[in-house]
Amino acid sequence: MCQPIDKQKVFFENISPNTTTDSLKAYLLEKYQIQSCTVPSESGKNKGHGIVIFSDKAEVDTLMENRPHIIDGAQVEIYRSVLNQGSLIKKKGVKNLIVSGIKNKLSESHLKKYFKNYGKINYIDMNNQDNFCRIEFDE
């Protein structure tokens, strides 16, 4: 039975500036079976995150159970992929939201103004240098 790819995809955040696709892949292949691994880079520098597709959902479950993960000297944050289900208004259970493509385009006040309708915002972690931010909502 074929699983939806979103059940096998994991996002790695706050990775070390030294982490590459090869080093992330090497770390994971010691314990897990993966289909693909990508650490996007620009001008020879990684963008602070990685995307991995595991062989199946059970591998993702095991990865999540074995947190924290220290890769290339940095404790990374990992998030399961969430299938795009349209508007988040009236949907409960979304606590963290990643917004990408913001580099020097959006301020924290712009993000607060736009996302306030989706719930009470606890904080916004701006990381314009890496072209994304994380918004944490109250549950």
C-alpha cells in the first residue's frame, strides 16, 4: 500500500551552518531509511533547513521518538509535513506555522497584522537571513 508522501516528509530547522545534504544524509542513514535528503543552499551557504523524505511513516515516527537530534554540533528542530488543507481559519490544532520567502520583504508587525485572525500569536521568530520565520500560536 502506498503512503501519501506528506506522511514521510520531515523538515529540519536550525541546522548548523556546516550541515550539507551529504552530512545530514550520513547522520540519518546510520539509523533510518530515507528516500531523499536536501539541504538547500545559496551562494555556497545552507539556508538553515533541510527536507527529508523517509522510506515510510514508521521511520518518521521513530525519528520523532528519538529527539533531540544533534547534527554537526547543532540541536535541530524537526517537524512533520502537514498536507495543505486550505485556509487555517476555524481549524484547530495548528500551533506552529513556517512562513518562507520573506527575506527583507515582511516585518514582524506585517506578519502579526495578517495572522492575528488565525488565533492568538505567542511569538514570531524572525529569521530573515534564512528567508523564513516561525509563528507560534496559542493552542
